[in-house]
Amino acid sequence: MLTFANAKINLGLFLTEKRADGYHNLQTVFYPIKINDVVELVDAEENQMLIKGIDIPGEDIDNICLKAFKMLQSDFNLPNQQIVLLKNIPVGAGLGGGSSNAAFLIKLVNQKFDLGLTDEQMQGYARPLGADCAFFIKNKPTYAFAKGDEFEELEIDLSSYYLVLVKPPVHVSTAQAYSKVNIKQASSSLKDLIHLPLQDWQAHILNDFEPSVFEKYPQIDVIKTKLYQAGAKFALMSGSGSSVFAIFENEVKLPELEKENLVFYDI
């Protein structure tokens, strides 16, 4: 049994406070996009992880999907499984690929073994695995706050626009991004700003990671500039980087950006 685990982009990201527990309070809007990994469950003699496609840093045995399965297995006495992950979502790109894999694995286990878990129960299993992991259980446009794991669903639909994502050959670690970021109180709530007309987003909807990430990796800033030059109505780095997405009114091709970067069209 298999499932397709999609990525997300952040339509804005405000970092508002350093928490006593070491995390940060933030505001962001998660929006699902059409770039997918494939997660498969196969009955096996012992639990194991098989990863194909894009290389993932670290050992397979430490993969977040295996952690998610073992957590469920300990509660429901599940038979051992081989988890096969075909990796297509770029790593270190601010797209939530690992979190998505784990969340869709939880949903797949729930389906395969008929556990009868509600969305809220599955979110409970997902939250300890990553701040954005629980978002992928419902997988709908969502305003996220606190440390990024408290949610309010939003009525926002970009399907009438043409979305493009550009991923340079750069890996930005989340820890590295947080270490250099400037934290400040937001003057307005992103939950309200996201309902402004699209032509006003550039002036009001920001990603607080951009200044420090652009300083270290100026090529990401260059990509954002070129997307605006190509006619984008809005462009922003997603999450803690390094990918940049752009919203266009019409279909585009970006051959200049394709030369040195991965470019995903119609996401």
C-alpha cells in the first residue's frame, strides 16, 4: 500500500518570540503544493527503511518515517513493515518534505491496519516529530502559530494562478537559519494580511528568514529578483530556505533559471 506525500510552501513567516523551551513563536501560512514523495508500506520480517531518489543526510534507520511507525507500533502492536520512500521533494528547501513523509506514513498506517484514528489523534502522533508535521494530516491551507503546530484553517485558494518553485543547489539547515534570524514583534497578524489583494502581498507579507539567509547565500536573493523580473506577482523564500516560490497570473517558462537550479512548474 502506498501514498503520495506532498510538499508545502510558507505564504509568509513571522518570527515573533524566542520561547523558554528553545523553540520560537511564529506566524505562518502553510499551503500544500503538487510536488510529491511516494511512501509505501510492505509487510516484512523486521522493521526497515529503504530510501530511493534524492539522498537524505543521515542514516536510514534514523529516518522520521521509521520513528513515526515505531511510535504507532508500540501503541497498537503492529506487525513489522518495510517503509519504502521514493524521495522527490528537495531536502533543505523549506518545503516540509520530511514532515510530510511522516504525516502521510501515519495516515497510511491508520488506513492499512484500520486503526480508526481521527485527524486529531493522528495530529497528536505527528506533533512530536516536527513543528509542521501535524499540518500534513489535514493538508489544507492553514494559519499556523505558537511554535508552528497550532492551527486555524484558512479560506485561501491559489488554483487560478500559476505557481513556480526554484530550488538552487544549496542546502540551508533549519538550525543554521534560526541561529542568525532577527526576531521582532509583528505589527499585523499574518492571518489578516493573507486576505489582502495579491498585489499588496509584496509590501506586507515577508519571510523573516530571508535577510540572514540571503546574506549567506546571495544566489537565493538573485533568484527572487529574477522571478519578479519575469513577471511574478509575488515571490518569497519558503520556510527557512532555500527554495523560492513565485505566483504568476499566466504560465511561464524560465530557461535562464533552469541552467543552475531545479525549477518546478505548476505546483
